[in-house]
Amino acid sequence: MKEERLNIFPSFTDIPSEYKIELPIEQTEYLINGEIRVWNGDKRKVYSPIYFKEGNSFSNYIGSYPMMDEATAIDALNSAVQAFNHGKGEWPAMGVQKRIECLKHFVVLMREKRSEVVNLLMWEIGKSLGDSQKEFDRTVDYIIDTIEAMKNLDRSSSRFVIESGVIAQIRRAPLGVALCMGPYNYPLNETFATLIPALIMGNTVVFKPSKLGVLLNRPLLEAFKQAFPAGVVNTVYGKGNNVITPIMESGKVDVLAFIGSSKIADQLKKQHPKPHRLRSVLGLEAKNPAIVLPDADLDETVKECVLGSLSFNGQRCTALKIMFVHNSIIDKFLEKLSAGIDALKLGLPWDDKVNITPLPEPGKVEYLNELIDDAQKHGANLINKSFGGGKSNKTLFYPGVLYPVNSNMRVYHEEQFGPIIPVIGFDNIDEPMQYIIESNYGQQAAIFGSDQSQMAELIDTLVNQVCRVNINCQCQRGPDVLPFTGRKDSAEGTLSVSDALRVFSIRTLVAAKGTDANKEMLSGIVRDNKSTFLSTDFIF
């Protein structure tokens, strides 16, 4: 590999004008109780994974955002508590149709900020232009699909049931105050995948942006303010110990929606004084394996494995993080895998057809090099070293293929969350299956092969170990109408367009004996629209 492939960082003047941002972006705004307030306290500097040359030196400083204190965090929480007001607040007491109208208004306002948010996605986390646009558009589609799912859910509840002389209406009611915290790799989409269903079900929200990708939420603050009643959406920024710990310790959070590490999730849950009253919606780590059988279509398999392991540089919980390949085909597999990686384009997020972009996490390149050094120390080879595997320049890291990997290596156990592909050869299918059984994680697996009997046997075992088995394709989350969850330490609760509505609500019913007096009373309430709960209105 020519070393020039890693020399991608430009002079600021050479960046295309449509992708430039005005530097620095000093965010002072935050949203509490329907007011966009100005922060005058400490701030955290924001560094981009994209270095740019200014004069004779490189810089990657692009701005800052508020580092709030405990008092401000509690103010945001109390605003959400007051807006819910034990279910009597304007938002939870509002009819479903009116809440839907608020969401539709938000979508209109959000779309106006598309180019600004997409640009910040590229600058803050190094996501390619195409993937950044896709993340924005997919998030908008998710909101629209959630609205339709909400209509369907409400329609199914728009009737009374009569059983054993009891008249009842069953609906789903909000839980209260939700704390929503998303991940840096999908700071818009995965955060909104909990935020939007929490809102549409009538909960009020305290929302903390991910540790990276904070500034891209700034353009949407005004949209939240205009679309929702005061106190329904509140933002907090800062260190978890300063803002999240006091919020959790207050005991006022009813739902924790968190996507990140299981270690942090465990800490957050323990901080709540009444954990049995806390509903948790968690998307956590994964070490999704690929199993490549000897009769797999090798060209298609390698194509899916490259995409599955290296899309957005492997920074996805759904990425393929370890590969088990039958020894009869492993030499050909490694050869084709290395060639497939070599064909990928390294570059800046806005470069045409770019595949590998700079990594946003501080210290990530150093961590990946540690994994490679450790694996080599325990007997692995860097298979694509001649192509440049494992080489880096500042935040850009060329993907590395490690083989043979064994249980003495850190990369065998740790979720690398980056562009390293560990490969293990096997003769007996029990070897990869035992790895999956003993793993702490159980999100997904991918199996590649064509023998119907063997594939069926693997499917029947794997569905009891992971929550999605992918046949001859990479692991993935979508389509969003499908359930997304995991076993073991990989998840708690299920997310999909419809499942999320259920996880942020609880079934509640109103029941009465079927006496003439009760029938007359219920008929009058429904006929005169005196209750938003007791209703037979059908939303079209």
C-alpha cells in the first residue's frame, strides 16, 4: 500500500464550500421548561476526527458545549416532572391525535435543518456524507412510521370489551419521566429511536446527547421548543457524575432509555433508590459472530463480511466482530477478504464513495494498536499487513485482519468497536457454537452456507442464544419494523417501531360492572367526549 492513501487531511481552504462550517461553534443554548436558555459556565471543547491544516500546523478544534452543574440538571428534571404532573399535565392528558399533530409539526421543523445536521454528523463523528444523509432521513422516516404505528395501536384500543358481566376499555398509558441517552455512533437515529416513542406515548423527557455528536442537536432545539408544550423535552449536557447521577438518585426517573455499555447501564440502575419501579430500555454491547461454512458462496460471503465488519469503520453494535471460517476454505477466504478491504476507499466523509473515514473516539487508534500487538504476541498474524493493515495517521486507521485468533487474545473477548477483523479457523461446528454459548453477549449472529439441513440445525440452536439470526447476510438493525433486542448483556427491552411504543407505556384499563346505570354513564362520557381515555374515536 502506498503511504499516501493515509494522507487525507486537507488545508481548510481546500474543503469544498458546501461542507465547511463556521468555526468555532460555541454552543451556549440549552432547553428547559420550553425556554432556550444561555449557559455562562464551564464548557467542554469539541475536537473533530477531521484534522485540517491552518498555516504550518494541523488543528481539529471545532467548538464547545455546556458543562452543566447538578443544580441545572435537577432543574431540567423538575421541569419534566412538573410537565407530567402525575399524569395530569397537558402532554400526558392530551389526546393521541393532538400528540400526533405535535410530532408532525416537529418533523416539518426538523427537515428544515437537514443540511446543517448532516454536516455536523460528518464533522463530529466522521460519518460519510451518504451515511449521514441516510441517518437523518431514516430518523425522519422512523418518526413517521412511529406515528402510523401509534394510530394502529390506538385503533385497536378504540372499543370496549364485555366479559363476564364486566365492561372494560384497555389502552396504553405513559409511565412518567423518561431519561434518554443515545450512543455516539448513531447520535441522531438511535437517540430518537427512544426519544420519539417515549414522547408520543405521553411521557415527558430529559434528553442527554451522546458524548460525541453533541453539537448536531443544537439546530433542533428550536424545533423541540416550538413543537411541544413547555417541559415536555428538556436537554442536559455535561459529565455523567455531575448531571446524570443526581437525576437518577432523585428517584424521579420512571424510564431509563440508554444505549451504551453494560457497565455504565448497571451503574445508572444502581443509582436509582427504587430500582424495581424503574423501567429500563437498554441497547448494550455485542460481539456478533459470523460462521462461514465450507459450502458458502465465497464471493457473496466476503462481500457481506466486509460490509458487516467495516461499515462506518466497524463502529456499530450490530457489526460483525469475530469470524469463524471453516479450515477447508480459510486460505481463499482470507485472500478474498484482504482484497475486498484493499478495494475500500479511505478518505474524508464528503469524498465520493468513501468507505473508511477518521475515527472520532479519543485514544481509539492507540487502543486498536494495543489489540493488534496483543494478538501478535499470542500468535496471530496481521494478514493484510502488505496492504497496509494496521497503519494509521492521526485518527485514520487502515483496517487490520488478524488470524489465527485464540482465547488468549484480548480481541477474542473484547468488543473492538472499530476496523479490526479477528478470524478463527474451525473444523468442527461445535467450536464456534461453544464460543456463542459461553459469550456474555447475545444480540445477533450471521451464518453463511447452503446445506439446508445444517443451516436448519444451526438456526434452531442459535435462536436460543441470540435474538436475530442472519442467513447469508451481515448483521443489522433494520428494517425498523422488526424487533431489535438482545440476550445476556446485550440488551434489555425490545425496540422496533411498534415494540418501542409498548416499552414506554403500560397497559391500563377502566372497568365497570355492566349495570344499566354504568352503561348509561359510560355512554354519556364517550358520546360527549368527556374523557381522552374512554373514547371510541377512530384515528385515520
